[in-house]
Amino acid sequence: MDNVCYNDLLEKVKTYIHNPKDLERIYEAYKFADLKHKNQMRKSGDPYITHPLHVAIILAELHVGPDTIIAGLLHDVVEDTDVVLNEIKDKFGPDVAGMVDGVTKLTKMKFASLEQKQAENHQKMLLAMGKDIRVIVVKLADRLHNIRTIDAQNPEKRERICKETLEIYAPLAHRLGMFKIKAELEDRSLRYTDPIMFKKIEEDISSTNSARLENIDHIIVEIKDYLKTEGVNDFEIKGRVKNIYSIYKKMINQHKEFEDIYDVLAIRIIVDTIDNCYRVLGLIHAKYTPVPKRFKDYIAVPKPNMYQSLHTTVISGAGLTFEVQIRTKEMDQIAELGIAAHWAYKENVTYSKEKEQFEIAQKLKWYADLLQFNEEDKDESDPKTFVDSIRKDILTTSVYVYTPTGDVIDLPKGATPIDLAYKIHTELGNTMIGALVNKKIVPLDYELQNGDIVSIRTNKNSQGPSASWLKIAKTTHARHKIKSFLNKQNKDILLESGKRQLEEEFQSQRIYNYELKDEFVLKNFGKNNIETVTDLYIEIGKGTISEKTVVMKYIGEVKRDRETIIQQSIAKFNRGQKHISETGVIVDGLTNPQIKLAVCCYPIPGDPIVGYITKGTGIVVHHQNCKNLANLQKERLINLTWADNINRKYPLALKILAKTNNQLLADVMNTLSTLNINVSSLNVKNNLNLETIIKIKILVTDIEELDKVLVNLYKIPAVNEIRRENLCA
């Protein structure tokens, strides 16, 4: 059983948070979570509260701020209890509520498949991360504890979670520079995704470790003495064992045996200044033989996750090959904690979330790329394409190239100049005509190498990308942009072709003054998902709709319209012989009918209407789609019509569903005021889905004025849906 308690968290928190108010808020969050998760158990048999406690402890070890720890304690209460987000917002503030919302699982959504559900979840997580990067830090802590307790899950679920961890969460930890968390996520996941290889590597490390460690210990003593004799005094030196998954990846990707991997054990030298990093490097190379092409300078060119260090592989006099990493104390802290080192909480320092986001985007180039992806691709891509773009194009980059201005751009292995152009800007890709690499012209399918200086050549008159580029581009992002361009280009060609074919068919039928409207298209071709004239032209261009069919339907419509005009003229004359009540409703055969408009559905001129003959109170006029008609006696219903040119206002009840927004009500009232619409009553409330519901009663003359009102209300960005009260869908 897991015996963790609040004091374990408090012990970690008190090492860097001392403000009594902050400590009290953290304790209040713990009590709230404990109360809400009461009687809930994990699959391991432990009380559920142990999970958020462990998540908060992991966060405290990273020295995050009080709000982030509170979000860790509360991250499951919305998903697993009766708590709503507004309650968290009221008790612990909008900052905490925003983080909790970002990490809450989307179990209430309906998905076509498990794969789609995962893609939706990952997309939401990445979008939330774009709003507040602390969301992913909480999510990583959540996933780390779940992986630590994964044994309680069934084998199938275990493997799925571990695979997802290796594909999404561990790369995210890596990109955030959080090496300790990344390494633990990888090793624990590999145990279940490839148990045979995991065990083999684990045994190889154990069987060779003693001899290797003995040699490394000897080398460490040798280097210590050597550096001191050379006047280097302020330094720390230690050995490390490469994590199992890193060894596994090298063995798989590079087709190596365990014995062929040089850096299973490495020596890390930590000094006080950057100058001393290079000085120590020179001393190491003077004492030991450097292995060619095994030197990397991540101080001059940091990795996208802020990692900085000098790496070199050398051979000792005894023939031992080992890696040496040289860095400063600050670099070492960032190498272990990554972005969390930037967040090390300092009391009495005011730091807005927005300022943190900006600084992180400056430090993490890939995070700025993520923000750009979120902005450009979130509405254009389906969730799976979006997540694949992030995973392949951002989370697995391994090639670093330079622009002519010295900017470093990171790309996945195998990327081409086309991928680089589209990563910088869509328009750069669409107008690209060639590329220079290291001042030499290269073909577009050239595979970019580390350190290449790449210049993209463009021409505003370029025809744009061709279909062959789809085979050259390696990133999902670039292929998506190329497809979008080609689809638009093809659409324009089909549009012109369809328009020309239809025009020729009308001329062959000797029809010259024709006018096609969207209403005609929707009525005759709506069942084929063709709703506008533009859609119709494109489908004719594709050949899915015959231009002859369109012309024949048009001729039929014109004939019917002529007959309708004649019938309307006769009806208008006949209506002149009928009595019109003050409501504007006509009842055949009655000279002085007693008529009331129903207050359930509020019918207005232009609505299809029926009358219901009541006992003693006359005729009540209902909209034909009124929900209450289902409960009335059918034999008491009669047909009614509206008179022409009615000069009066009618009450109407609307229900507006919108995103919660401080400006919403003002926007609604300003819109109605501009249209000279009178409001007779108003009611506003919020529901559990964080929507605002406005019930409003207005006065309009007829259905045309209502349509004008609806069109303008829908222009308000926050408005999602507008319904008339009590009408069937």
C-alpha cells in the first residue's frame, strides 16, 4: 500500500515556499481534493488521493510555483468528481482553473474510434500547452506517477499507455529539457513495449558495469589530479550511466551491438564559467586521444530544449573509449530540469503568465513553432494530422541548419529545403523556386545535414508547388500546406470549367437571360451536399453533375414560378373577401372571430400557422412546428393564413447560446439597438458547460425582420446558436 501523506508534500514545498498564505492555499487544495476523492480507490487498491499527492510532490521537486502545485492536487477533480470548473475558479483563482482545464481528460466527448479519441486528447493537450506551458508540466507529472504505478493495469492497457508515453510524453519532456523525467518515462515504458530487449540491455549493463565503473573511477581520479595540476580548482566531476532506452534506440536505429556503444558510461565535468569549459576541453584533448567526428559544441549552438554542453569522445592510454561532457553549474541544472529550471520559484518576484510564455518562446525555438502550428493548423487539420505534425515535425527533430542571417532551424532527419521553407513561412514555400546550401545550388530533394547554411530562392510569379513536391517533403506540416495549395488551385480550375460548360448548355437551349441562385441549388441539389452556385460549378467541372440536368431543372422551376404567380393573384383576390382580425390572421367563413396568438411559440407573419378551437376562448394561433401541438386534439385544428401588409409588431421569444464573454450582453443589446428592435424582457444565466444562455423577448413585424435580426446576432463571435422557444427542430 502507498503510505504517502500530506506531510511528504509539505516537506518538499517548505524547502522553497515560505509564504504562510501560499502554504495555506496548498493545504486548502489538498483538503478539497481529499474530500472530493473520498471513497475513490485506484486500481492498485490505494486511496485515490495518493495520485494527486504524488503528482504535487513531483512538481514540488521541480520547484514550481504554488498555483502549479495546487493544479497538480486538483487536476482530476473535474473529471472524476461532481466539481465544476467554475467552483475551482471561485476557490483557487482563474490561473489554477485554466491549468486544471488544460489537463482534464475529455471523457465526455464522443469519438468514432479509440484512435480518434487519443488524437483529440493529444490535440487538446497541445493546444492547451500553447496557451500555458505549465499545463504540460502538470501533465508530465501526472503521467510519470501513472507510469510508476502501471503494474495495476491490465496488459493491453499497459502496453497502450506505455507506447503513447514513448510517442508523445517522453519526447515532450525531452523538448522541455527535463532529462530526469524523460529518462524515467522511457525506461519504465520500454519495460512493457519491448520487455525482451529491456531485460537484455539491463543484464548487459549489470554484467559489464563493474569492470567499466572500475575503469571510469580510475579515469575520474586521473582527470581530477590532472586538472588541479593545470590550475583548474573550482570544478566537480562525476560518472553517469546512460539510460536503458537511449542505449536501446542506438542499438535499433544504428544497428549496433551493446559492446559497440561508446557512451554507455560518461564523465561529466562541471566548472564555474564558460571560458573554463573550453579550457578544460583543450586539456582533455591534450591528455587523451579525441575520436574523430565525435565532438559537439552545444554551448555555441544550444539544443532547441536549451541544453548546453561540450561533448567529446576520447580514448585513454589503456584503450578505454569514453564520453566527456563539460558544462557550467547553471547548464547542468538546465540539463536535469530543463524548462523547470527557468521556473524555479522565487518568492516576492511578480511574474505574469504572459511574460513567462514570452520568455519561454524566446528560449525554446520549438515552442515558438508550436504556437505557430496552433495558430495556423488547428482549424485546417483533423486532430490526427495535427498531432502527427507536432510529433513528427517538432518533437522528433534531429537536424539543425542555419539561415543566411544565422538563425538555427531544427528539422526531422531527412528533411529537404522544401520542409525548411514551409517551416519558416507558408508563402516562402509557395513561392520557392530553388535553394542554395553552403552557397551551392542543390536539388529540391537534397537531404539537409547538420550545420548546412540554407538560402531559399523565391519568385513572386512562381506557379507554386507541384504534386511531385508531396513525395519530396518529409514533414507533415509541409505536405499539408502543399495539399492545401493544390486543392485550392484545382478548385479554381474546376470552377471555371463547370461555369463554362453550364453557360454553353444554356445557350444551346436558347436561354440567355438566366440567373442562378443559391436557393435554387439548395432546393434541387441539396441532397447531394451541393448548397451554393459555386459548389454546383465545381461539381459540374468534376463531372459528378450533368449540366443538362441543371438546365432542365431550371426550366422546370421557371414554369412552376409562372403558375405560382397566377395562383397567388387568385388567392389575393379571394382573401379580399375574407375577414381579417386585428391579429393579422385570416379565418375562412368567420366574420368576427375571437383570435389569440399562442404565447408558447409566438407565431409571427410569414410563419406557417394553424388554429386550435378552444372551448369558450376562441381560436388560438400556433406555429405549425409548435411542440405543444402534439398534445392537442387533431380534430380541433384548422388552417389559417396571414393577411398582406400587416402594420403591427409581434412578440417573439429567442434563446441565445454563446461562449461566456464579458462583452457578450453589450454586443447583443448594441446589435438589437442598431436594428431598432425593442426588447421587452431579458434573462441571462450560465450552464455547467461554461456557456451563457440568454432568453430574450423582442418585438418584430414579420419573418423577414426576424431573419435580419438572426443574421446580425450570428455575427457576434461568441454566439454559437440561436433558437426560437418551443419549436420542434
